[in-house]
Amino acid sequence: MGLFTSNPLPDPVGDSAPPVDEHPSRIATVLEHLRHSADTRITHPRRFRAGQLRALEKMLAERTGEFVEALNQDLGKGATEAKFSEIDVVRSEIDHAQKHLAEWMDSTSVKVPLALQPAIAKVEPRPLGVVLIIGPWNYPLQLMLAPLVAAIAAGNAALLKPSELAPVTSGVLAKLLPMYLDSRVYAVVEGGVDTATELLAARWDHIFYTGGEKVARIVAQAAAKHLTPTTLELGGKSPAVVDNHLLPSAKRLAYAKFMNAGQTCVAPDYVLSFADTDALISRLGQAITSFYGKDPINHQDFGRIVSRNHFDRLVSMLDSGDIAHGGDYDEQTLRIAPTIMRNVDLDSPLMTEEIFGPILPVIEVSSFDEALEFIAARPSPLAAYLMSESPRLQSIFSDRVRAGAIVHNAPLAQMIIPSLPFGGVGASGMGSYHGKFGFDRLSQIRSELSKTTVIDTLSAIYPPYTWAKRKIIDRLL
């Protein structure tokens, strides 16, 4: 789902050519500039951080039209979807950070053991330094700027590397960000694999990568050479277990799956149905028609597949089972209609790879327990969804399913709550962000202890250890 994926996507479809790779010397110069700025503590004061958050918000407000147009050119996103799924989500993150920044930056006092008193101990968040943020193509604005919000709030300098597979959005970011944010501490570098490789060879204080598992391993290996901490936001096959076949449940599933033409890392990847599967498929079809009409390929609110390579991969998956709804596609515009499939081959790429497109397999299971066993037998996903009104089933699902997020009856809704952490577990990711979780992730949580030398209470534990001192130590510690 990102710059480098387990399925390389080399050929953007839009009129714009991919960004040219930056020359290594310029990358080194930019990084040196950012490092110097971080070392001079420009980003540390709360006033600076708050000012940069306001500037980022101003950019999104004043340049909405340019970003919407860029997202349309890169992914065929309609204006409404582009605005709320990319721009408004980031503005919500900014608003949340602005409201809580002073609270997040405050130090926290902790108790000091009797043996060390009198003394003062506290925990204080400190900036890490310079953060590298590598973004994906599927939400090329939101998933580039949301981590930047966390980096700004935590007082870091940051270098952004947008995906070359969304070249128009990448170009707009490269043009606009220096016009609004302080260029001493925030920079954008465009390019493809060569640029990313050059960036990963450098030393950073944190690397934030959103993308696929294959490249996440490359990022982690590169970071390990410098002992650099990483945040890896990946993906996986997020399941949806359906007990409630009412039309509202079908609409929520269809909305979550087919937004952005299914190219969403937390979209339901497949459905496990243990009740009336025929009714579920019928209602999913009704929901799709109510959203995108009878000709979804040409509907203004339904996007396209990002590249020919990705399109061909998805079309090949249509042979992995029976098409129950949809199945149409247009090779010229790279659009695939929202498609429901059943009787699918569980060993096919449709069920062994993350689909990342507008194809939804519905798999019949005999019971709720069988659905849980099906999920447990596969790698932990980024999210897991249960469509059920039963408190008992919800409780069991939460207890037994291992996933980055557990959501009942509202797939994708977890993404728009800034106070909830977003992140995976196992193969679906490492570390989480959004709100304070992002602030903490991109901060050093430093301990600090202060004790006077006027009264040397520590003399009670200095050697030699007499019988009396051993008794004192036993009592104090």
C-alpha cells in the first residue's frame, strides 16, 4: 500500500510523469540542514510548534482546491471523498494536537523511594531530532501529513518523501509545504526507489513508514544499521465477521470496502458469514447500487486503480471464484466495478494476498467459532470487524481476535477518532500514532532526577556494609 509494495506498481496512469530522483548530494545537504536546525533547538518551544500546526492548517484550508485536483488526477477521487478522507482527517488531527499540546508537553512528577529522599523525579517528553516520513500512494496526502502533525507536535524536524505513484500530489506537497512551514526544519524530497534508498542509507532519529510488508523489512534493516527506531504502518487482510444481515450492516461494509476503490489498508478484505449468506450478498449488492448506481465504473464518486500493474493483478483475481455482483472493468480508465465474490479458492492470491482493490470475497462458515478459527489461522490484520448486535459475541470477538483494532458495527470509523491509536500488530505493523499516541511515539520519554548535596542521605548505603547498614538498606529498599 505504499511507495514500495509487495506488488510493485511502477506506472502511474495520470498525465504527470513520476518525480525525478533527487541527486544524492542534495539529499545530504537537506539532511545536514535539518540536522543543524534540530541541534539548535528551533523546534523545542511550544510557541513554535503551535505556530507550525496553525500554518499547516492554513495550507490545507487555503489550498484545498489544489489538493483535491491532485488527488483526482492521481487516483480519480471525487471532490467530496478527497476532502473528507484526506484533508478533513488531517485537520482533525491538527485541531486535536492544538487543544492538547501544552498538556502533552508537560512533565509528570513521580514518587521517589524513601532511600533517595529528599529528591524530585519526573518524566518529560523531549524531541527526538530529525524524523524521516515515507508515505504511500493510496492516501498520499492524509498518510503523509498525519505523521507530520505528530512530528511537529513532538518538536522534531522532518523530511517527507511522498510516493512517486501519486506524482501530482507529491508535486503539490513539494511546492506548497515550504511556502507555509519553516523550511529550516521541514523539507520534501521527491523521487522513486533511488531516492528512497539514498534516504534510508542516512542516519535518522526515527523513520516513519507507511506501506507494504516487503519494503517494511527493507526499512527495518536499513534502520537497524544505525539503531534507528521505526514506526511501520502496514496492512494485511482485515476480516469482517457478519452476524447481522440487515441492510444498514451491508451498507457500512460496502462503504468501508469500496471507498477509494478499495485501496484502503483497513478496508474489510473479506467477509465471513455464518448465517444467511444469500441475503447478505443481496443486501451488499443493494448497497453498492445505492452508492454508485447501475454503472459504478463511470460514477463520479468511485475512483480508479492507481496503476496498470495493480489493475492487472486485481483483474486476474476475478477468476478465483464466482462473481455474485459486479465484475465489470475498463482497461482504458483502469476502473473495476465494486465486486462481490463467493465460492472462492482459499489458496488463490485473492485469499493469500491483501486485495487492496474493489473485490470483496464472501466466505460461508458454519459458526461463529469457525469464523474465529479462520482468522486465528492467518497473520494478524490491521483491523478486524464484527457486524453483530450481540454483546456476548462482541465480547468473545474482542477477547479472541488479535488485530491492530477491533471494531463492532462501524468499519473504518476508528480512523477518524484522534484519541484512538492507529497501528498494527505482528505483520500488520509496529508502533501506533494519532493524537497523543503519535506525540509519544515521536518523543523521547526521558527520566529526570534532582537531589540536593546539602544533606547526604545516601551515606546510609555507602560501603563498608556493616550489620547496621545492611539493616538500614533492607528497610529502605
